[in-house]
Amino acid sequence: MATVRTPPPLDWDGRTLRILDQTLLPTHERVIELTGAADTAEAIKRLAVRGAPLIGVAAAYGLAMEVARTPTIAALERGAAVLAGARPTARNLGWAVERVTAAALAGDELAAAAREAAEAIQRDDEAASAALARHGADALECVLPPGPVTVMTHCNSGALAASGRGTGLGVIAALAERREVHVLACEARPLLQGARLTVWELNRLGIDHALLVDAAAPGLLRSGAAHAVVTGLDRVAANGDVANKVGTYGLALAAHAAGIPFVAAGPSSSIDLRLPSGDGIEIEERDAGEVRAAGGALVTVAGTACRNPAFDVTPAELVWALVTEHGAASPVTADTVARVAA
């Protein structure tokens, strides 16, 4: 299958931010123009732009645009508060807002310093994606059997979730450049980021794949259907506990039971050394309507109470390798996490 270039999920022209509305994929490719903190925060909340690294980049630009429009410290602080509160779990969002704020306050000219910081965040994220993809593929090559392999992944962690080639899916793509790879992609209910976005990306990358129901994944791992599980990540605690899309914990448990490597990949900006363990990670609980409806149609009794946590936490002992742009931490301990966070 020929590789098709994926349209950029985010495009910055120096003044305005344009994003590919991911809520409409894979059937429609619509670009939205953002101009400040409020509309950028709203795009992040409704998942028009998503993926831990990419929402950090988007938030950085949202804050830079807000300060360009109103170059005052008050506007900087208001914009930072609006953006930082858009989604609570991914570390990259708050990290990017903090970095732009600090740079703006330290610069000679508020708006110029904020813009330069945002642009640097995107450059750094693109470089991190390339490096961590290589490190993750290197780590897997050391333990995978020779010949074709099957890798399972969850949610979406490719070029739609980060600058460059992505995180978890970037690792898989790098591995596919070295050997034949078949990907088992979980749907990622209730919003189907795997079915809608990962499959869309895999088609464009020309990587062989199949889509599976989330609930089928642990049984398939037990049967020997995959050689490894590779995911992205949203926040990592100092001890190596990993928060990622809900359903990741079950995959890690199943991979551990099956004796196959479970790899979590993301930039070092996702590591939160202030949190001793994953118990301190705030898990976003999203609207019940996402569970009650599928494709806009009601699938259960109207008004049914729902739980809709968007993420779960995988304990460090279940993570075979934590991969960042600084290398692969394996085994995952406080010491090795600190090394790949540096």
C-alpha cells in the first residue's frame, strides 16, 4: 500500500493557528482557525485538537495569540488560567502554559517572547517524536522474535496526537521501517479514537492493520495474537505510573500475564516529577452523553447514569519500558524515570 501524507493536525503561520478538526475524521477533513486562548481552550475541551503533546503545542500558541492581541500581564494570566483548565490529566497542557508564561514574563517584549516560546515548544515536540520513535523501536528490536511481528495499540498516538510522527504509533511506524509489522488497533470507546483516527493514520502510512473491539484485546493477547503492546501516554508520575486513555491498564495487565512487553511512549514533558505516584493524577471524567450515544444515536435508556473516565493509571511494574526522547527506561523505577525525564 502506498504511503499517503497525513494532513498536518496543526499549522501556525506566525499569527493564526489552524487545526484539523479531529472530531470529524475520518469522513471529513475540515480546518478550523483559532485566534486566542478561549477558542483554543474550547477546541481542546471538545477534542478537535487532542493528544497530550499536541494539546500542549496548541495551548502554547493559544496563549501567544492571546498576548499578541492584548499585550499585558493581566491578559497573559487570564489566558493561562483558561487554557490550563481545559483538560486536567495530560501534563503537557499545563507544562506548555507554564513555559510560555515564564518566557513572556522574562522577555523584553511580552508578545514576542510568548510567540518565540510557543514556536520552540513545537520544534522541541517534533524533535522528541523523532527521537522517541527511534528509541522505542530499538528497545523492541532487542526482545522481539525475528521476522514479521504483530503489535497492539490503543487510542491514537500518531501524527494526530503530537508534532512529527507521534508517540506510541511513532514507535510502531519506526519499527515498520525495519521489518514487517501488523497492527491490532483497539477501537477506544466511547469516542473511537482508535477506529476513527489510528486506522486513518495506518492507512496513510501503508502499515498492515486490523481493528478490534476493546473488550476483545485481553483475550487476543492471552492467545498469543500479538508480540507487544505499544501505547502513548498522558502523564507519568515520578515512580513510573502511567496515565493514558482508559482501557490501557487492562491491556498492560493482559500483556504482563501473557509475558509480552508493554511499552508506553511519550515526550519527557509528560513526566510529572512533582507527583510521587499515579494516585495523585487527576482523571478527567467526561460527559455522560458520550457513553449514552454512538454516532449521534441514543444507545441506551435516556437519562441512564454513566461513568466516563477518559483515562486510567497503569502501575509502573506493568510497564516493560517507558520511552521518551532521552531513551528507554527498563525496568521502570524512580531512578530510570528520572533519567529519561532529564
